[in-house]
Amino acid sequence: MTKATTSPDPWAVGWMIRALILISFLAAFAVPMNFPIIAAVTQPAGATVVAEGPQIIPLIAVERATATPSPSPFTPTPSIPRVGLIAGHAGHDSGAICPDGLQEADVNMEVARRVVALLTPRGWQIDLFDEFDVRLNDYKADVLLSIHADSCTVPGKTGFKVARAEAGSLPESGDRLVACLSQRYEARTGLPFDPYTITYDMTRYHAFYEIDRTTPAAIIEVGFLLDDRQILTQQPDLVAQGIADGLICFVENESP
Ligand SMILES: [Zn+2]
């Protein structure tokens, strides 16, 4: 048994569909500009579709020309640079010792604390580590730098040196880090770069194997405790500024 149905007039259905499409089209423009949608609904469905076009479109154009663009709803959050500093030998041993009792670990910490003080006002997140700090395991940051000073037993030796990990996962960024630190540190302190006493202690430094492999890392020997003693102990602010300059160069993508 079938239901008796009356079939609608196909022409009327066609015009109804066109009218609905027009209403949808107008609503799409009108809603974002607070144009009253009800005005479109009151248009007679059907007959005057073509005629309505030229009257409505100029109105929309005027509305658009005077509308001020709304701000983008998506504002990206700027990422805060994260920097790790190791105060060499801290929490472990004294490092190099001079005959008068001057200890490398104390010099390193004086400098490291000053670097923290210089970089923190930039809004960066700074982590200060001991030499064998458990937080170094899988440490992720924009950069990690270990701060050391050289021995007190080599008369006539002066200068600083910087080395990156021998086998880092990011050798290019490691090289740029070394370039930034070397050039800015030399410019600030006037100490010469000493490439002749870079040892495995530096290139195979333990922390390089503890941190996350994506963290660019380097170690700096800020000077010799004997011949560079004056600048290391009397001008630690200058030493720290040289390191801060190098880190800013690297983190802010300045050319070394
Ligand atoms: Zn050391």
C-alpha cells in the first residue's frame, strides 16, 4: 500500500532554492558587519532575485569601506629564552688552586652569578647549575654554558678559550655559539683567544653528554688564574659582561 502524496510544483521549488541561496549569501556578508539579516528575509522570495542584487551590493561595499579591520584573534606567545649556566666545580671541588689559596670554583661562581644578574632583566629564564647537577640530565634550553678558569701554574700564559661538544647533534649551532662567545668576550675583556690549550676536558666535557642533544652547549675558560688574575678577581663584572654579550649574540641570532 502506498501513501497518496501531492508532488510540489518543480518551478516553485527551484525559485525557493534560489531564494534560500540568496538569503544565505546575504547573511554571510551581513552578519560580520551587523547588517540586519531580517531585511533580507523580508524580500519576496523568488521574482526579484536579479533586481535586488545591484541595490544590496553597493550598501555592502560602503559598509566595508568604512569598517575598521578587527584585530587578529590569534596572538602568538613570544617564547622566553632559556639559558643554563654551570658554575664550574660548584658543589663538587675547588678546581685549580693558587699558592695563596685563590680557588677557581670561587672565581667561576662570582662570574656566573653576575651573568645571571645581567641576563635576568631581559626576561630570560636562567638556570644556574652546580658542576654535577642532576637537573642537567636531559636539560632542554636555548643554550648551556659552563664557566671555568684556567690553572694557576703556568707563568706567561694568558687568554681565554671556548669549545663546543666534540660530537654534538647540532654542530652548526655549536660553532655559532663558540663564534659569538669568542668574539664578544674578546671584544669586552681584551683577553686574547688561546686556541692552543683546548683539551679533551673541554671538548668531551661531561655535561655535553648529560643534557638533551638538541641543546647547544659550550664551555669557556675565562682566563688563567695566574697571569689573568687581575681581571678575573678585580673586574668580574667585565668578565661576566663579555659572557652575557656572547650569549645575547647567540640567542638573539646576531651575526658573530
Ligand atoms: Zn675548571
